[in-house]
Amino acid sequence: MKEFSKYVGLDTHKDTIAVAVADAAGGKARFFGEIANSPEAIRKMVKQLCPDGEMIAFCYEAGPCGYDVYRQISQLGHHCDVVAPSLIPTKPGERVKNDRRDSEKLSRLSRAGELTPVWVPDQEQEAMRDLTRAREDMKGLERTVKQRLNAFLLRYGRIYESGKSRWTQAHFRWLEKLKFDTPVQQIVFQEYVDAVKQAEARVAGLVKEMEKALKSWVLAPVVEALMALRGIKLVTAMTIMAELGDITRFDSPRQLMSFLGLVPSESSSGQNRRQGGITKTGNGHARRVLVEAGWCYRFPARKTAHLQRRAEKCPAEVQAIAWKAQKRLCGRYAHLLGRGKLKVQVCTAIARELVGFIWAIACEVMNKHVKSAC
């Protein structure tokens, strides 16, 4: 374990950073002051805290300010942790909260070793995460404008034939034939239709950008290997890897399941053991796409032509894991459904087990690349 002369807690905000220092030798944490949240002010603060060049440990909570402070302090040669806010110990009796107290608390808990750091992505990884999240945001906007158009049509009794899929070429041809009583209503209708088309174009454009970015991404082999699994295509595979990064840093599948919040919560005491719903901690973006992928296992196990073409691009070991996963999870889905479980609960359980196969494939591909590099 590295020895640090001071432990510095930073309470970061958009414009300011509250700084507190706890000496390694012990004693009460003291408030250093408030500085501007700028590279120049941070550099000056670091120089003031270590005039002799000794190593200092910094920490601050993960939040909307991102990782720029972490990267700058690391480049200056000091240790920095970005800590999980939900895992910071809090005394039940604490009722006063401000920037000064928060920074002092961080420095004190950092010295005691009671803070849990989060994994910090590098700049390439963060860029891929931004790309997949932008596509997710645009998909949400697309869903919103489609709902508004459907609500508008419903108010005036314009119902598309039941049983037919919407937002296809035939559906848009049907929309083009619709006429309304007043010119104003016709303009409103056309604006809604144009908004849908623009939203779809944005989503399609971001998917193309994801395809381009994948070619030069260091984790591209893992993404392609995950696409051998049923229910996982380009968007899902890239979202999982962009959010999680190097999955091999998790020692076991159970640890990864817990990180994603897919394990049951528990409130037990004495002889009484009570389990509840999943914890929903950790990364919600990855958890969402995994649950969506779980729906694909409601059908019997089968190697479709499309799935087989994707699997053939992967090593034989990956294909074997993917087929084993499909047999296991399709049977598991039918078994849980037969026991009377709700479909949403079954899909969540399938997503949890799917994480184990994803971890196995990632480890297989990463180990092979390490061996080939050696």
C-alpha cells in the first residue's frame, strides 16, 4: 500500500471546489478553502499542498462534473480516487450538510480507507460511452414524438389497421393519404410526421457512427464475440462494453451481476431471511439492455440462419459458450414461467444468468488476445 502524506477531499461543483485536508499522521481534518473549478486553480492548489513534492491522495464523488479533475491530478503525479456517492458511510444523526463538511468528511474517510472508488474509463472508452448514450437518448426522443403523433391521430379517429406493424414503409404511405378538416390541423399533423422522420434519421445516423467507431476500438473483438449470443446485436453489445469496459476486472460472474444490480436485495435478521426485488444498483444503461435481451429467450433454443452467420465470425470456443447459453436460458425461461413467475421477473432472472455467459465470453476473448500479444 502506498504511503501518502495527506488525504485531500474535494467537493466538486460546476464553478467551485471545496477542499479539505487530513494529515496521514492523524488529527482532525481541516478546511483548506474553496477554489475555482479550473485547471489553473487546481494546479495551484496541488502545488500549495505539496511544496516538497510528496505524494498526496485526492478523492471526490462521482457526479456530473466527470473525470477531468481526476485526469489532471493524475497527470500531476498524485493519486486520485473517484468514489461512489451511494457507498459513502453516513451517520444517522448527521443533519447538517454543506460543502465544507462534505469535503472534510471525504478527506477523513479517505484516510480511514472507508471509501469505495469507481472504475474510471480512459478517454477512448468514455467517447464510446458518450456515443452509445447519445443513441439511447435519440431513441427516447423518437419514442416520444411517435407517441405524440399516435395520440393526435387517436383524437380524430384515424386508426391504422390492427395487426399490422407501424412505422414501416406501408404505414408511412398510409399517413401520406390522411386529410384533416382544417388547414391548421393538417399543418400540425405534418409537423408531427416530419418530427418522427427526423428522429428516426438521427437514430440511424448514430448507429452508423457506432459501426464506424467499432472498427478502431480496442474492445471490438469482445463486441463481435458477444454478438454470437441470442438477443445481442451491435447496439446491445456496444452498450454493454462501453458501460462496463474491461469485464475481466471482475473476479467472478457473481461480482459482475452484483455490480449491475441484478441480484436480489436482502433484509435478514436472526433466523428470518427475507429477499426482495433486485438491488438496481450500478450501471442502469447496461442493466436495461440486458433485460431487453432476456426477452429473446422465451422461444425454444434454435440456431437461426441470422444468428449462425454472426456466430461463424467468432472462435469455436465462443460459439460453444453461446450455444450453451441458449440451451440453458431458453430452458430456464420455460421452467420459471411454468412455476407461475411473472414474465418481467423471468426476464430479469434470465438477464442475470446471461451476465455469466457474457463474462465467460469476454474472459475467453481477452485471454486469447493477451496470449497472442505475448
